[in-house]
Amino acid sequence: MQTVLERLDDLAGIDARDGTVAWLERIAFVFLVMMVVSAPHSIAATQTAWITGMFVWLIRLFFKPRVKFSFGPLDIALWAFFAWSVVTSLTSYAPDISLNKLRGVAVFLIFYFVAYNIRRRSAAHVLAFMLIASCMVNVLWMPVQRLIGRGVEIHGLAPDGPLAKALLHDGDALLEANGKKVYTPDDVAAAVGQAEVTKIKFYRPDFEFVVEVKRSDVLSGTSSMEKLGVASWKKSRNWRSSGFFGHYATYAEVLQLIASLLLGLLVASASARMFPQSRKAAKEEGPDGSESPHPPISPSPRHPSPRLPILLFCLAAMTLALLLTVTRASQLAFMISGAAIVLFGLGRKWLIAASVIALPLALIGLIFLQQSREVGFFDS
């Protein structure tokens, strides 16, 4: 136990001699880790970890030594945004609703929880890689889930069958019957036969809907498919990936942010290898002109980092997962952020080289978009 605490204190930059303060800072840092690990998977778990850690950190503010606060341009922007949100909420057509929504705006306080509980560069590195590693759990699950398939994708509907009368179409994927997942036509037929009206949840590009199927419309026959009026079926492999969030838009936004962070780490590492003199200068001189106490982020060019192939694989996998969300806004945002990162990190020549790689991927994404959602990249 003592060894674990020592390692935690060393990573988080906590002075164990402070007693109560040390324990409060340890607890806050542990919840910071939990927040980072939860971020790629669950909004509720992330907010719970953040709010709990924030509460502990606020208690710590009442103890000495006092936390030294700094106020800069970013703080002005954040607090101005919050203040303006309060003003517009008070003057809105429905202040009660708008003021209630300020809970979402208050999430900007997460910035301070993170900024004041990461005291060392090594802690920032560890948390960044923990975020990436945690995200890879759902990223690697996405292609596996596609191979397994889901639901019951129906084809060849009889016009007088119960599914056709419920306005289901060829290619629709039946997902649930009265709240229970279905895996075969037998599951669907059994659910329809148990109640006068069965609520069937199904997927049709690119939304999920619910229809009511009546037991009185069931056809006569010996098999479930005959009773449902279905000629054939298969496992569906066409849907918008949503990770563990339950919604593709949220998952796409998270992927875009973490993939941009990962690309930034790769570009920073590549830049340090190609321009060692610039790295040395950055080491010797800090941003305020004084000598920087921080060591260089990347290892020496003579010793290639074994992490690079792993990070490249993670970036490729996240790009694929982002593609499977079929969310145009997040995909375009990643392209823009990636172009900015490469341009400022490596220069114009590398941006051109990256564009040569990105353009075919964008074309593949457009084709996949049209096939899975039956729309173009620009669609009203």
C-alpha cells in the first residue's frame, strides 16, 4: 500500500508530508484518472467522476498551502462565455428551461479540475495515453461487432403480412420486440404471438424507429418466416457505430477529439526527430524566455520509440471507427484539425504528402456514406 501511494504521489506531484491535503489531492487525482478512463465510453460515468473529484478538490481549497490561481486570456474567454450564457438564460422566452440548461454550460469547470490537478508533465503523458488506450477498447470492438452482426434484417416482405402492414420495408433491421432484443425470426414471431400489439424497434438508414405489429395480421404457416411474411433474412451489418454511448453523434465527436490528440502526439514526436536542434532550443529556453525545467517529450532520434507503430495503429483504427459512425461533421472536423496539426507541426511539404493519403480515404468515406446512409456528402 505504501509503495502504491508513493508512486501515486510521485506521478501526481503530491507532497505526502501535508497530511489531510495530501489525501484530498490523492482522491481528486484518482477521480481525474477515472474521468479520463470513462470519457471514451460514458457521459454519465465521466460526469460522476468529474463532479466527485471536483467536490473533493473544492474542499482542498480551504486548506493550506493555498492553491495559486492564474488568470489568462483563456480564463477570460471561458468565464465570458458562462456569464453571457447566464444573461441570455435570464432574458430568454423560457428562463426556467434556460437556467436549468446552465448545468450543461457549467461543464467548462472541468478545465480547472484538470489544469490544477495535473502538476507534472509525466502525469499529462500518462493520462493522455490512458485516454487513448481506453478509447481503443470500443474502437477494436466496432469491427468485431460488424462481423457478428445484429438484429434481423428482413427481405422479400409479403404485402399482406404483419410486418408489411406495419409499414416495414425490405432491408429494415428488426432490433427489439417490446423492449427485448431479437436475434432470429423465431424471436420476432414469438413476441408478436404473445400480445395483441407488439412494439418493434427497427433500424432504417439512418435512424431507429418503432412500429406496432398486430397479432391479428399474422399469416398462416408452419414457420416463423411464413407467419411474418418474410422471404429471407440475415444479420444486419449496416448501422452507424455508436461505441458504448448509444448515439453515433456523441461517439463521433469523442473519436474526433481523441484522434486529433493522437495525431498531435505523433506529429510532435516526428517533429522532434526531424528537427533535433529545434527541440534542443525548446528545451533550453522556456516560453517566457527562461530556462525550461521540462525534459524533451520525445526520445533521441538515434533510439526510435517503440510506441510509434502502436500509435500509428491506434490512429488508423480510430479513423476507421470514425468512418463507421458515418457522421460527416465530425469527419470533416478531423480533416481540418489534422491539416492544421500537420501544417504547423511539420510544414507544407508534409501537409501535401498527408493530403495525398487523405484524399483516397475521403473518397472511400464518401462511397461508404452513400451506401450506408443512401445520401451524398452534401445533402439537404
